[in-house]
Amino acid sequence: MKIKNGFVLRKICGQSVISGEGLSQVNFSKLISLNDTAAYLWESVEGKEFDAQTLKDLLLERYEVSEEVALRDAEALLAKWTEMELLEA
């Protein structure tokens, strides 16, 4: 999967926020705030193909967590991004 074209991560008042660019992405009710970890993952996979395993590996590189916790968190984040229609297959 991949992040859909038109969604960008920006810093607004020190907060990481995803917003849509272009007419097809305009939906002002869809301004999504990310914590530092989610923003790190977004920046790491932006423009690339990725899956839960990719996110898990990135979490393990940066944080001291077990593989099980990293995979569970990666899968939860992917589910949320999918629900928000930020990803394409």
C-alpha cells in the first residue's frame, strides 16, 4: 500500500497535521493530527510502498519495544489510516 497522492504532512503551530492538497482532496473536515511517532512513520514511508511489517521495523529501529507491541501498533495505525481513506492499495 501507499499514501494517496495529495495528502501532505505539515507542521502547524508545532503540531504535525495531515491535510489534503488539490481539488480532489479538499475536505476541511479532514485535517488529521498525528503524534510524533505517527508523524515519524508517515515521513518514513511517504512516496514508498509499505505494509505493517515496514512500519513495525521502523518502530523497532527507533523505539525500545517488543516485536509484538510494534506489530500491534503498526497494524492499528494502518487500520486507522485506511479508515480515514489516506491509503491506496
